Amino acid sequence: MNNKPTIAVIGAGLGGAAAGALLQQAGYPTKVYEQAPAFARLGAGIHLGPNVMKVMRRIGIEEKLNAMGSHPDYWFSRNGMTGEYQSRIPLGEFARENYGAAYITVHRGDLHELMVSTLDQDNLHFDKRLVDVDDSGDKVVMTFADGSIEEADLVIGADGVNSRLREKLLGPEAPIYSGWVAHRAIISAEKLKAYDLDFEACVKWWSEDRHMMVYFVTGDEKEYYYVTGVPEPDWNHGTSFVDSSREEMRKAFEGYHPTVQALIDCTESVTKWPLLERNPLPLWHENRLVLLGDACHPMKPHMAQGAAMAIEDAAMLVRCLEEVGAENYQQAFELYRTNRFERASRVQQVSHDNTWLREDEDPAWVFAYDPFEVPLKQPTSQ
Ligand code: FAD
């Protein structure tokens, strides 16, 4: 292996794109393989906390994101029925001063497009679904669904909740359906002008067993977005999402505050997604293969930190390769796991419990984290 090994990243989702960009920036000959033929601007938003924005700074797109996104001054939690405030978590200037970067909300498609644009386009390969890997020699041999075969010194599985790489390491096991679904809809803010109601920049409406998280996904506040968490005992659709309807939303949020009813009235189309989880994995890497993001710790999205954990993983993985020297890749992978397992597992648990920011609490342990600066813990068993 030369000084910088060749690296294949499987999956160009948010974690894979971050890994690819940071590896290429650090001088690793990196190829990214994505199963999709292209990406579409699906109707969804995403929170990017200061912890993620610090990684975006390294990738070189922080300013573009700041210009693109909405900058809420607070995360509000409100009683879904009465509207009473349960928490007011300061973001805005407070986040910039205390956590080291902005807290923004953006359109997921816009974010993804921007992240993918930072990759070396000659080494980004669409329509490449990994079907098998052979890690028994000096190189990893990858086989793709189109019959092509590629090699790399190291392979990163950033291939999401149904990761083929995870399956290779740990055997086939379907993710756990959490018993909850998420509805997602984008609403034109223009329509909301008809209501004498306040549509806040970032607010989560809660009741005992369900919620609706609402925020703008563009800096010009033209697109407003909601994502829910609603119990549904079974998911038998066999697809990653299905269409929902205004009627279904009305039923799910019956009795909720007039602001929520207005959002449902303004909904033109809404989709419904099963929320999938896994218990913390016993293995994150083996020999020349390593996992990140949803491939190793998928979670309910109720903390809005799933992609954040994938992106932090990518940053920590590259840091550990640089720290130890990539020729000692097994040591680097173990250093990476040691420094990510506890945090990712804790975020998985809080997301599962759905307690995050429901009442006033200090979010610094999540937002102030910087994967490039946090002191590294050494593995105990090496
Ligand atoms: P993915 O984004 O799933 O990317 C995996 C990629 O790998 C995909 O592009 C896929 O096509 C590709 N792939 C899969 N298999 C193969 C293969 N065999 N060969 C090649 N390519 C392959 N997170 C946040 O941080 N903030 C939020 O506000 C937020 N909101 C959410 C709302 C909902 C309703 C849901 C469901 C999730 C939300 N998340 C949020 C979580 C977030 O979407 C995921 O945690 C994140 O996308 C994980 O990134 P990833 O790169 O690990 O996986």
C-alpha cells in the first residue's frame, strides 16, 4: 500500500458524500459508488446543527449553506393541543457564540446536491449497486450489480440502513421497524398568508404519543416543512415510503392546535415513511472494511441528528486515518469506533425515547461537539 491508500466509499448519501469530500481533500485517491442513477429533490427538510456546520466548514460549503438555509432563533416545543410553550432553546446568535457555528434548517435535496457537488465528479459513479465484496486478499474486490468489478485498498460502507457492507460483516438481518411512521410534506408559505396565525421558524408540536416538527427549508422562507412521528403498529408496504393524504393527517392530528390544522389544510401532497432502527452493532469494522452512518447506527429521526451522526462519523474516520497513518488502517478504524460508538449510541437512545428538547435542557453535548477538535480517546483493547 502506498502512503495514501485507495478508498472506495459505497453510497453517496449525506454520510458518504461527506466522507468522499473529506478524503479527497486529504489526498486519498477516493472513488464514490452510488446505486441510484441520479438524485431527485425529494420533499424533505433537514436540521443542520452547529456540530454538522463545523464539518461543512472543513468541506468548504459553510457559507453557501448559511446563505441557503433558514436561521431559527429558537427551537420551540409546544403543547400540540393548547399551544403552551414547553421549551425555548436558544439558537441563532446564541448558537454561533456558544457552539461555534450556526444552526440552520434546509431542504434536504439542496443540501445533498451541494455536498455531492464537492466530490471529484470523475470519481463519482452513479448506477453502481454493490452486490458483493471479497476482502481476503491485498485489495478489496467489489462486485456491482451491472457485473463490473473494482478494487480498493479500503472500503467504507456508507450505504444506509439496509447496508450491504453491514450484511457482509454481520450477516443478513432486517432493521427493526420502530412502530412509528413519519409523514413529510412541504407547503408553500404563500398559502399560509391566508391565516392570521404565527408560523414559527422551528417548532415541534407535541402530545403524549405523537408530534409534528415544523420549519422553513429555505432562507427566503418560501417553503415550510413538516415531519411527524406517529405510532402505527405495522409496516407491510414493502417500500421505503408510501403516499399519505390530508384526511389521514387530519385523523392523526385531531384536536391539535389551529396552526397545525392550517398546515394540514395547506398540504398538497404528503408521504409516509417507516422509521427503522437497529440496536448498537457489535462490530463497526473488520480488516479493510468499515461502516459509517445509518449503515451502523440507524435511528428514529426524533433528535434530527441521524445525518449529523453520519457526517460526524465521516469527519472522525478521516481524522483517525490521518492521525494513525492509513497504513495502520485497522488501528485507525478501531480509534474511529472508540471515538464514535458512545456518542452515536447515546443519540440513538435519545432519538428512540423522543425526549430531545421536549422540555428546556442544555443541548451543548450535541451542538458544541467538534469531531476535529474533541480530544481522542484511545482504544482499551489494542
Ligand atoms: P443514507 O442517506 O441512507 O445514504 C445511503 C446511500 O447509499 C444512498 O444514497 C443509497 O442509495 C446508497 N446505497 C445503498 N445501498 C447501496 C449499494 N449496495 N451500493 C451502492 N450504493 C448504495 N437526520 C438529521 O441529521 N437531521 C434531520 O432533520 C433528519 N430528519 C429525518 C427525517 C426522517 C423522516 C428520516 C427517515 C430521517 C431523518 N434524518 C435526519 C436521518 C437521516 O436521513 C439519516 O440518518 C441519514 O440520511 C443517514 O445518512 P447515510 O449517508 O448514512 O445514509
